[in-house]
Amino acid sequence: MMNQMNQKMKNNIKEFFNEINNSDKICVIGHIAPDGDCIGSVMALYEFLKTEFDKDIRFGFDGKIPYNFKSYVDEKLILTDFEDKKFDLLVVLDCGDEERLGKYKSLIPNSKKIICVDHHKTNTEFADINIVDPTISSTGELLFHMLKFGNKQISLKMAEYIYTAIITDTGNFSYSSTSSTTHRVASELIDIGVDVAKIDNQIYNSKPVSTVKAYIECISNINFYYNNKLGIAKISDEIVKRNNANINDIEGIVEFIREINEVEISCVLKEYNPALTKVSLRSKNDIDVSEISKKFEGGGHAKAAGFQINGSLKESEAILVKELEVYLNK
Ligand code: 5GP
Ligand code: MN
């Protein structure tokens, strides 16, 4: 089904399954502050390995599991105390560089073999085997193609994880990364038994009131620049605390700003601490925000990227407004 799988990709996927067969201790991890694609693809691969093999299989997430993915992860099983732990095989999913591994970065020198499965344009090919295709909608979709190529059975549980990865990374099949193949994959997953409405309720219709109240405060204070081509919202610690919310659960603001007709680039700034700001960028048309992110040692995709700035919310906003002038002040 995957259209242009080149020989290198095929060889890498064969190697991936060989390495799995030949390894006793395997660990599957994703990127820091895990999102739907990260959690869905890590859990799908973990589920596959757990059911198909009698091996020591572990998984890890660095950062809080967002409220809407809690039922996807048995948090008691998340890898902790791994300083001295050695793995035969470390599979890294949905993560473009070593820094994004967060605390699990220390697993890199402690693992005999590292395989990275990813779709980020900015992937640095840090692993021994890199199965990376930036044209694919999500790591979940890429994993599906790999499992199919290996003639592996996809259980209902795996299908639910993969479906979740796809819908969250494609904005429900709306981003330009969505291909006809993405839809064919989804259709196969539905044939396996995925209940589309159940997953929709789980992921999107389950927001805590505290999160929504914080969201409303943030979107009532969007600043616009360059004839409304740039919209910036700030999620301050004050707003988060006042509403008793969790900063990582306040999602969707950057997409909300992009819905505005005039906006070309939308931006959300999260106050990690008074001197550290997390930046999320989205573009609507031709501006490649992954290029902007690279300048700040971040990464991502052409239309969705992110990075951090060592500065306050206000300072970061000023830096961004200046940085984006060349793109927007035409
Ligand atoms: P988000 O804005 O939703 O956090 O992330 C959008 C995209 O940019 C995702 O693909 C994510 O992996 C990537 N991204 C976000 N923050 C960072 C970062 O600090 N470093 C890198 N390399 N990628 C990031
Ligand atoms: Mn992804």
C-alpha cells in the first residue's frame, strides 16, 4: 500500500525485524512531552512486541501523559531507574533528535543497537538505523506500513493506537501531510474494528473544565502583528495556576489562531518557567516553520514546529515578532 518504499527503506525495515528477533531486552521510547502520535506509536509497537515475543520489553515516556491519553498507558509500567539498565535494542519513535529524548537520552550509550522510526523533516539520523520518511503523515502511519511490510498481524488494540496516532498528527485528516494512503490505512484500521466515534470522544470530547477555562483566558488575549498575519497567544504560569490546570493539557490554541482568516503564522508561547519559554508555530500556506525552528535548535514539520527560548514570555514574544518580520512584513 505504501507507494514509494525505496530499497533502502525496505532493507532498513528488514533489519528492524531482524534486530527485534535477535534481541532479548528491548525498550521503546518517544519524544519528551509525549503527544498522540508519540503515545500511539510507542504503545502500538510495545503491544506488538509484548504479544508476539517472550522477551523483556519495556517502554518509556518523559513528561506527563495528557489527560486524554491516560487510558492508553499503564503508567506503572513506564521505565524508571534506568541509569544502569542496558538494552540490546532501543527503538525511538516520533523523535527527530537526541535532545528530544529528555531523560532517556542516557539510554543511547547504554544500548547495543538504536533504531529510529520517524517522520520529522528535521530528523538528524542519530540512530544506527534510521527509518525516516517526512512525507508520511505520522509515525503511527509509518509503523503501520512497516508492520504490513513484515506481514505482521495488527490487533484491535494496536489498530486503536495507530488510528489515534494518525488522527492526532493529521488534525483529523486535514493537514497537507494527509495522503490518499493515509485514508486507506485508516480504512484498514476501521475494518480491523476501530470504533471511530469512541476514539473521537476519548481524544477530543473529554477536556477538563479547568483546562477549558485556562484556554478561554489565553485566547481572549491574542496579540496580532503584521496586519493580522501573525497571532501570538501566551499560556502563563499565572493563568495555569489560577485555573488549576496542567500546562501540557492546554492544547488547541495554536490551531485556533490558525483558523483566523488573516493569520499566516500562529504561535503559542508556554511559560515553562520565568526564564524558559516553549514555542509552538503553525503555518497555513507556504512558510516553512521548521526552518525557523532550526534556527532556535528546535525542529518539526513545514507547517508545525517548535522550540524553546531562554527568556520570559514577553522577551520570547519580542524575539519572535522580530524574527518573523522577514516572512510577514511584505
Ligand atoms: P508542538 O508545537 O505541537 O509542540 O510541536 C509541533 C511539532 O514540532 C512536532 O512535530 C514536534 O515534534 C516538533 N517540536 C516541538 N517542539 C520541539 C523542540 O523543542 N525541538 C524539536 N526538535 N522539535 C520540536
Ligand atoms: Mn509525529
